[in-house]
Amino acid sequence: QLAYGKRTLKIPPQLAYGDRGAGDVIPGGAHLQFECELKSIANNVIEEKMAEASSMNPAKQFLYVFVAGSIIYDVLKYQMHVI
């Protein structure tokens, strides 16, 4: 599939929730259908993480960037002390 391509994913009951369903939301034996669009294809880990972060809600995105920034800061601080 190419970037920005659209697909319909059809999931049969045996691969989804089966006969038990999911509470009052999805009845037992239901076929699931999802309309999906591929936004982009990551070429490396950094692009993959950036794409993952862009789809998060703002609070989680802030926390993600804060933690990643803290890790980068700690690594650089450690390397400066080693040198």
C-alpha cells in the first residue's frame, strides 16, 4: 500500500471478539469493519516515533516529549563527564 492509500479492513468474529462480543458495544458474532488510511511510511526509528507521537492526545504528547528530552539530556550530561 502506498502512503495516503485507503483500505477497508474486515475482521471476522473468530479473529475479533467471537461469540462473547464486547459488552453492550459489540454483539457476539459481529464482523468488524475499519476504514483505514496510511498517512506515511517511516524510514527509521526517529520518524516512526515522531509519527506515533503526532497521533497522541496533547497531554500524552507533552509527557512523551518531556521524557524523551530528559533521556537525551541525561545521556549528553553523562558523555560530557566521561570526556
